Amino acid sequence: LRKVLKVLDDRILVFDPPETNAVASFQRQILPMQGKKTKDIRFCFDRVFDEDCGQEEVYDGSAKALVSHVMDGFHSTVFAYGATGCGKTHTISGSPTQPGIVFLIMKDLFARITAKSDEVDFSLTVSYLEVYNETIRDLLAPETGVLQLRDSQDGMATPANLSTKEPTCAHDVVEWITLGNTNRTVNFTEANATSSRSHAVLRVTVTQKPKAGGLTDTSTSACLSVIDLAGSERASVTKNRGERLNEGANINRSLLALGNCINALCDPRKRGHVPYRDSKLTRLLKQSLGGNCKTVMIVCVSPSSSHYDETHNTLQYANRAKEIKTKAIRNVISVDRHV
């Protein structure tokens, strides 16, 4: 095993760099990895984190800015993508000792709300769902069964009868997510002992209205989405059979649909038709990918040569996705008062 990633600075990394160890370099020349020479490919992203970066550093350099966007009335999304076992759920949810993006973004959001509470009235609602085997389930009310997607007037796909809760603090949201995660579909595979078998979508809608009203009441309503995608996987690695194999096939099918949407959005010749309706996941992500939204994509990769192909494919995927340009507009609602 060897490291196949080298971080050059906070924006550039190298995939499969040349060997610096003379013995390893000689061995590589005689027996190239998987019959290939080193690729030595440079990738440039908005921000690159190495394995020594902590949760707060990752959050500060990626999703933190979304709090300001939501407070300004812009829809915002952060989602984690990568192969199974590469750290997506850790990055998004974290642990009690290393809280992830969900906790950190909620803490910042409620701190901003508290700071403005003398001037602005706030209303928040929270929903949490999973996409499992192309069906949608409410993680906060699993007894409701399978939910059907409906397209709303603003272009956002919303499951019918999805339950919502109204939090009063960040702890409420984290508590509900913890509860929801106990209802989320997780199973053992050879690649990951606690493999997420579904995509999880948290949506927090923030509505705000100035307390000092005038002739025109102006309010903003913005949705913050935090998404933990299930990991792409190869059956030869996971050694899945039966139900696990079917789950993996559905995960890969929805991620392929996501990749097709990303390819279409990056290709000017295809932007007239982006195949969002090919999966439930892409319908849910339609606004986040190509609509009225500010979006952060966090890509999780393994530096180990045992994940060589998965890491290479994921980096190529991210390299295409960074070309997507969304057109976010401030979501303002104005109501004239009749005197």
C-alpha cells in the first residue's frame, strides 16, 4: 500500500504522484500498480484539506459561508460525495467529540438569529428524509411509509406529507438528526462496517421578517439543505450479495443519474435538457445543482492505494462538477399594506 494523494497547497493536490523513495520507485518501474505508470495528475479546487485537518477547519473553509447566504435570503446547499468508507458521514454528522458540519452550521445559524432577534422575527422549520432504493422515507416520522415527490411552484421537489418540526435552538436540530439517523438504513459491507445504504437530506427553512413594519412588509424565506450521499461502491470490493447488492445497484444508479446531470450542466450543448427526472435524488437536488441556490460540494477521498480507482474517479467527478454555475437570487416576499 502507498499514498496516492499529495496535497501541494490549500487549492492543489496531485493524484498518484511519482515515488520519492528510490527503492519504491524501482519496484514501481518493474511492477507498475495495476499495470500502469504513475498518473501524476494535478487537480485544482476552491479548497483542499489533507488528512490532518480537523472538522472545524473543514467547516470554516467550505460550508460556513452558507450561513450568511441563508440569512441574506438565498437558498443554500452543502453535500458530501465520495466512495463508501471515505468519511462523508463523519464530515457531515461527525461524533460527540468531533461534531460535523450539521452541528457547526446549526450553531452558527442560531448564533446569527439570536444576534438579530431584537430587530427581526424568525420562523424555522426542519425536515429530514432518506432516499432508499428509489423510495423516500421520512426519518422523523418513519411510520408514514413511502412518500411521493411533488414539484412546487418555486421548482423545488418536495415529498408530500413530509413532517416538519420547529426548533428553538441548535440542540433541537442535532437531537432530531440523531433520532433520524437511528431510522436511517445502515448495514455492514466488506468495505464499510457501518455503510449508509441511503442518501439523507436535511432541510432547514429560515423565514425572517423585520419587526418594524412599514407600508410594505418584506420578508425572506430561504432553505438550507445538508445532504449526506450514500457512497458509490463496487460489488467486487463490498462483496455484497442479495439485498445488499440490490441496495448498492440503486445507490450507483442514482449517483450515475447525478453524474449525468453534472455532465449536462457542464456541457453548453446539453443544458437545454438536464435529466433530473432520472432518479429521486436528482429531482431533490435539481435546485441545488442548476437552479436558484448557492451550493458547496465536499468531496471525500481516501489517500490509500487500496482505493486507487475510486479516488481517481471521484476526483474526475469533482473536477467536472466545479464547472457548474448556479444563478442564486434573493428570495424576498413583499406584501403591501392597505391604509
